[in-house]
Amino acid sequence: MGYRFYFGASGVGKTYRAFSDIIDEAQKNLEKNFFIIVPEQFTMQTQKDIVQMHPNHAVGNIDVLSFNRLAYRIFEELDIENPEVLDELDKALILRRIANKVELKAWKKQFQKAGFIDNIKSLISEFMQYDISDDFIKEQVNNSEVDSLLKIKLEDIYKLKTGFEDYIAGKYFTNEQILDILNENIVNSELLRNSIILFDGYTGFTPIQNRIVSNLMKVADEVRFSITLGRGVDPDSRLSESDLFFVSSKMILQINEMAKKVNIKRLPDINLNTGSVYRFKNSNDLAFFEEHFLRYDGKKSKEVSDIEINYCMNPLDEIDFTANKILSLVKDKGYRYRDIAIIYGDLEDVSDALINRFHQLEIPYYLDEKMEVDNNELVEFINAFIAVISENFSYDALNRFLRLGLLRFDKRLVSLLDNYLLETGIKGYKRLHSEFTYLPRSFGEDELKDINEFKDFALSKLDTLYSAISKSKINIKDALSALREIFEKENIEEKLQNIKPELEARNDFKRAREYEGIFDEVISLFDRLELVLEGESLTKKELSDLLYTGFEEIKLGMIPDRVDRVVIGDLKRTRLGSIKALFVCGANDGSLPTVKESGGLINDREKRKLKSLGFNLSDTVREDLYTGRFYLYQVLTKPSDKLFISFTGMDFEGKSLRQSILINMIKSIFVNIEIKNRKEANIYSKFEAKEYLSENLRKLRAKEVIDEEFIRYIATFFDKEFIKRLISAAMYVYKDSKIGESAARELFGDELRVSVTRLENYNACPFEHFIRYGLGVEERQIHSFKASDIGTLVHDMLEKCFRYAKSRDKKIAEMDESALFALVDEAVSENMASEKNSIFKESNKSKYQLEKIVRMTKLTMLVLSKQLAAGNFEPKYFEKSFGESDNLEALNIELKNNAKMYLRGKIDRVDTYVDEDATLVKIIDYKTGNMKWELDMPFYGRALQLVIYLDAVMEQLTKEGKEVLPAAFFYYHIDEPFLTRDEAKKENAFLSKLKPMGIVNTDLNIIKHLDKSIETGSDVIPVLLKKDGSISKTSSVASTDRINLLRKYVRQKAKNTAENILSGEISITPSLRGGRSSCEYCPYSAICGFDEGIEGFVYNNLVKIKDDDIWEMMEKNEHVDRGTTGGN
């Protein structure tokens, strides 16, 4: 009996030599058993290597096993009944269940976080692997040397660990316990007796593995260990923690100590560091790199050609560089794809983008990554079914259910029902299971019938599961049986199988693999849940939590679909075979070498403390960093010919990144190595050719210097139709378009019946008007609290307050505060009785909003009352509607080509003052938004409303026989402004803050009627008088003639706008004012495709114009109709 070591640096062939020796001896000793024990993830590759190396291409009397596989091999030999073993999924489910039952302190609210169960499961397993007893944990909870937070954590660990152990006692075993059973039975095994055992691929053993190795030494003829050790390193020396080969040295010392305890002699070692390194026979650079990397021996090389360092702008640029370089190696250098590998420090963030690019360029690959299934359709199917019931048929849950791809509901009916529920706000089991009778204006009767029928059909699919889990306590078997029944009814397995070939046809092999295995994995999860939680009762939340935990644990591996493919993996998980070229990507600080987070469940400081108390735990951050350097050395010395290292300047989000320390390590060895910036790549694939054409055709349009002959040459590889489409797209210039007058009249009619707001919208962007009013594309109506609801409600309440006062022969100007507030309260009561305002009662938030609106309305009534009391005007109309039937020239306008326009609108309030000679008119429009009066906006056709309303009112009042004069027209901003402490001391502070904006007639008599007490400044109108009684320039005023001129101009502007609509003008020219465009809140931006980067797209820039210049331009404007206007 004895043991020996195979020593050698990376690349010397120690594994090959160890395998060769095993194969040779196995052929000579056919009755003897040979075992090669490797880490679990390496078993298949090792079996393949043995078969390829064996002369008979068979394993024969050689077994390739992991520790766990060895256990089952011995159980089979000794006829030991295989124990019911918990896999990682079972552990997660049990721990999740225990967490719901015990009182945790440190991690009470952490179990809902993604990945937390995985961390706690690993921590419990670590305590079990390292033989940390429950008593020892409890002892430290009471240890005065342990700080309070760590005590709380240990207490939680104790509860979870003991709860876990109690739960499985007598029923199940963990993998750690399986190894204990193996250890007890090694002595009884004839297979192991006098065998030869080789351990390969290990950098250390856990305590239980150490005990197994020790017992194997007692029964085997010889135990061999393959260990990576650099040239000149004494295998029996005790290396410092910072030494590159400390991990190997530590392992050797442990094995020697174990052997010494059981009196097993050490056989002569096989040291392969004496000759040349076979792997690097074609590359002196890589041989030199292996010999001096991380040795800090001061040795340097001036020349280097087989190692490259490349800088890329971002991860996508790095992926493009890597893919292009791989194609270069394959097509120019004669490499096979299987000769190439890619290693990332953090593969997860880039894997999707990487494989997408490889598909585009038709590079075969194998992604060594476990796929998560959180977003798989079957997982979403289960979660959506449960969510509808557990959330009592909420809108979001039901909408999620209706859009399940596996149910294949009619999309039109789904949209109909969705729109109906959004607009009506219907939700909950009871309301959804009742017939819908309410018919909103946007739906027809036939649509309501379709909605009811489809709703009943869709909800019936939930009946089976509802019966099983609607109760407060759920039997796990009933719930999962219901889901299985639904799977069968809906042919879910068949539907998933049909998805797989569709994905393969699109070259999406990653997701195809996911769909291939997901159904069996989910059914297996159900089986495990029933087995582990047999007889348990759960709440709906606990069921959801357990399924969530189970789905998190399902991870599917990719199966290589061909031999000749690029291997893509990460630093620790991936085991590379024989390769010629290695790409190490993402060599940025924090990614390579990988850095273990110090703030885990047990942080680094706490772990050091526990180790000092006798806990034998896994590595701390510092220890892991040293181990990571060793892994890095092993990976970087894998290629035989070429090593490409790349790093990026920023991440996917544009955040700047620093280069890894690895770059400086390499530069310290190869002093003249340059960091290369990515240059223009060669073209190796059809997709790259398309990209080249697209990019350079744009450059050609921009008149940049390019190789036109080469473009023509590349174009010969594609058909003419494709080139034609490409040129059309690259040379695209937007030109204002029209649909033509005939098409416009078909859409809008010869008689255009529009609101003033619609004209303003057209002038904001003709294309938006066309989409909204021409094609009838509307946003969905949503039953929710919106900003527009505030305006609608306030307008309605103000109108009611004025009507109440008028019906009771009371004047608003003469009412005190309490009387005004009583009117508001009455208006609120009446409005809240209406079904349309039920939104204000549905939540505490909406109730608070209502209270705020009531306060604002009361303040508004108080201010309006004082404004009226300040002058002689009295309200004449409230919410006055105007339209075609009023037969007013201001609203019924003749257009060219025998067309007509009929304007309609509603004026919030019209005040008048009548003296012996004339009627003075004041128009007020309430605004809840930040609408400001600016004279140039009507000039641009944007703020037409006030002026058109004034025009219509004056024309109508003129019919009464008296002269009508424009006194003023205002926007009144409904608000509850903030007052400073000094402002609040002033008597009329709110009046000044809420002064209306607009235009006042310059006639001083009219001004006095608007504010009887005005001397200099006014709190109720935007007028300031000088000491001599003249009007200050800061006032917003205009003479009667100018106001009438504005009326004429606006009427003409409305006419021109209407004629543009009927001419078919639909240009994409959004307006821009003060840096803010009409696109900001436009719901149709995805349709128009407006992009300033494309030639021809320009904003209609509404430059601010001074008032005096506006009046001057209007007076000179030839298009103003010089006809009469009512009231002149």
C-alpha cells in the first residue's frame, strides 16, 4: 500500500501521463480495478479522454467517478439500499418551508429576494460539509467574544439547520450524508480492495472527502494524486499564502499528514517538470508566460507575438472583435472551431449578446452555462394561473393570464376584454363572474356580447385550480393535481414540443434546449414537492413561494450539438480540453481575477472570527483571491498557440470601467507588448458584408471618403432587390407628404365639424392630427386617476357653484367665505353621487386627491368672488356651449372649394357689464395646467381658444342690439399656491398669486369697471398704472381696435388651418417652443418615426416674438380678412 504524486506545471502533461499509466497497467492487470476520481462536472470529459487514449477505445476495468458516483458504485456492490437523497431543489424547498415556520431575526424578510435561498442553502451545506455540529453553533451563540449581529445570524443558522435535520431525519439523506455512508463502507468493499485510485482535477478536499481519501489509502494498493506545481517548487515545502502554488502545497501537506496517521508510505513521485513543456512546443511566448506568470521573479521578454492585449469600447464591441478574430483564425490560419475557446470572468451579463452575434456570423459554439427558466412560458403559465386566484382576479393578474402564449386566446377578444376592464375598472372574482351590462361609448353592443362570451370561456379554464386552492389552507397534492389536469386539458406538453423546432429554425438553440427539458423538470418539481411536503397544508402565498423557489433551482445545461464548435465558459466552471487559441474577454477590474463579495450572509470579518473560534469554513475573500489567481494561471496556460486578452472601456450602460490588474501582470513580463485598439475588421461572413454596406452607404451619403470600388465589389454578392432596398434605406430623406385633397375629404368630409382644440392640435403637428382624427387611432381609456380628472371635476364643481347661486338669486361677489364653501360642499356631494366619479372613492390616495381638489376649489371660489367684487362685471354664462346651431360667422366659416367648417366649444364663464351705451364682455377660461397667455401663440395658431370664444360671444351679444366691446379675456390658473411667511401676512396674497393672465382693453373706463379700486397696481387684472394715470408697458393690454384685429387674424388662422386639413397636408413637423417639443407627450411617436438625425426631419420652431412685433405683423398681414366683425 502506498501513495504518490504526479507533479508538473500547467501544460507538461501530468494528467496525460497519469491516465497513460492507468491505461497501461489496466491492460496488464485485467483482474485489478482502477478508479479515476474527478470533480462531478469533469466525469464525462474524462471518460471521453480515457476512451480516446485507450488502444481498444474502451474503459475496460477503469472506472471514472466522482465522490458521489463512487458512493453509489459501492452501494451497488454491497447491496446497500440506495437512500432517498435530497437534491439541491429538495433542500431549497425544505428550507423555504422551515423559514415560514421558525422565527428568524437576521434574515426574516430576505427569503423573497432572488438568489437568497441559494445562498442560505449553500451556507447550511457548508456547515454540514465542514462537520460543524449544532452544539458547537449553539455554544457560540452564548459566547461573549461573538458580537451581537453574528450571534443573531448563528441563531438563525441553528434554527434552519436543526429544523432541516429534524425534517429529513429518518426519511432523506443529503449528499454530505451519502459521503458519510460511503466512508463507513469503504472497508467492506472488494472493488476498492487492492485497487489503484487516481485523483485528478482537485485543488483540495473538504473534511468528509479527506476522511474518505484516508480510508481509501488503507484498502487500495496505491492512491495517486495529480497536482499542479511549478518548476523549481519544492513539493514538501510549506509555501506562503500569497504564493501561486499555495493551494497545491496545502493539499500535499494535508495528504501527507493523513497518510502519516494511517501509516501509509509515500512512493516515488513522478515529477514532470524536468523536461520541455510539450503543450507550448509551437510557442516560445506562451512557454515563457507559463514559467514566469505570477512568479514575480523579475524575468522579462522583449518580444512577443503569440499574446495580444486588445482594448474595446464596450462589451458589444468586444464581442464583435472576438467573433471576427475567430473567423480570421478559422478562414485564414486553418484552425478548427474546436481549437478555440472563450473565457469570461462574468459570462452571465454578455451571454445573450454573444450567442446572438455568433448566430449572425454562423459560428458554431457550446455555451457552458446553466440556463435559468424564470421566463419560460410554462413557468409563466403556472405563476399566472396561481396569481389570478391568489390576487382575487385583479386586473394585472387577469391580464397576465389572458396573454399566456400557451392558451392561444384570440388576440382580438383579449384586447377587447382588456380595454373594457381598463375603462370600467371591473375586477375581483364576484364582478368578473357576473354578466357585464354597462356599455361605454367606445364599445358597441355586439362587442359587449363578444366580451361576455369570451370572458366566461377564459375564466372557465381557471375553475379546476380555483376549486383546489381557493380555500385558506391548501393541500399540496390537490393543488399540483389540478395543475397536472390543466396541463392535460390544454395539451401543454405537445405545445411545448412544437415550440422547440420553431426556435431551432431561428437558430435559437439555447431556448430550444430550454423548451426540450422544461416540462419534465416541472413535473419532477411537482413530484418532489408532493414527496417532501406530503400531508402538509399551505397558504396560497406559501404555495407561490415554494414554486418560486423550485423554479429558481431548475437550471438546464446546454448539450453540445456538434464536435467542431467554440467553447464559451467562465473561469471556475469550465474545464477546457486541448485548445490552440484562447480568448480571455472582459478583463476588467472586478471581473478578472474574479473577486468574491465580502458582504455575504456571513461576511469576511465574521468568517475570520468564526475561524478563530474553531469553525472550519470555506475561504475568506483574501483566501479566495489567492485561489482565484491559481485558477487564472490554469486557464491562461491552456492554449498552445495564441492567447488573446481584451478589456472594455465601459459596460453596457455606459459606465466607465478600469482594466484588470491582469493587464499589468502581463506587461510586467512582456515589456514591449502594446495594447491594441480595434481596427477596421476584415469581412468573413455575409452578415458582416451587409453591415459593411449599410455603414458605408451612410458614409457615402455624408460625402465621407470611402472606397467606392470595394462597396461595388461587396454588392455583387447580394441580389439586386436587396441592394435596392438597402440603398433606399441608407439614402432615405424625409419629405413632407400629403394624402391629397380627395383622400382628406373622404376622411374628414366636405363639412369639417371640429373643436377649437383640434385646430390647435393640428398646428402643433399635422401628422398627429391625421393619426388621431383621420385614422381614428386612440389611446386606451383607463379607469384610473389622471391629471385631466382634476380639471374635469373642478370645472364641473365651479359651474355648479355659480348655477346654485344664480338659481337662489344670490351674487357670488356678495357671498362670504362660509357661504361659498357651502356651495362647494354641495357641488362635491352631487358629483360624488355620479358613477363616473367613483374613481375618487377607490383608494386612500384618490380620497386624498379629492380632499386636495375640494380645498383648491374652495380657494378658487373665494378668489373668483373677490375678483368679481373688485369690479362691476357679473357672470352671464357658465360653461356656455357654442356650435353650428348658433349660426355665428365666427364659428361657421366658408372654406375654399365649397367646403365649410363648423367650430364648436364651451366657454367656462362669460361676465358682462352693461351701461347705457354698450355691453362690455369678459371671457374667462379655467386652466388646471400651467397654461400661460403669450400673444405670439395665437399668431402661430396654437392658442386660438380664448380669442375665438370672445369673437363668438361678441357676435351673439351684438344681435341684442347694443354695441359690444371687448373688455378682457383671461386664463385663470386653478391652483393652491405656496405662500412664504411674509406673503401670508398680506391681506390679498392669494389674489396676487392667482391673478388671471390675458389681455385687458386699454380703455381706462373699462379698466375701472374691471377693478374699481385700481390706483397703481391691481390684484385682479394684469394692469399697472403709472402715477399720471397712464398704463405701464408691463401691463398686458390692447386697444379695442387691436383686439378686433386679433379676432380677425385668429378667424383667418382657423380658416387657413381647416383648409390645410382638407388639402391633405399631414407633414411630420412637431412644434418646438423653448426647448420643449409637442413630441414629449405625444402617444404616436412610435408611429411617425421623427428623428432629427435623418435628413428632412425638422421641428416647426415657434420662436418667441415680442408683442409689439406681433401687432405690427398682424397689421401688415395681407391674409387678415378685412370684413366686419360683430361688436365693432
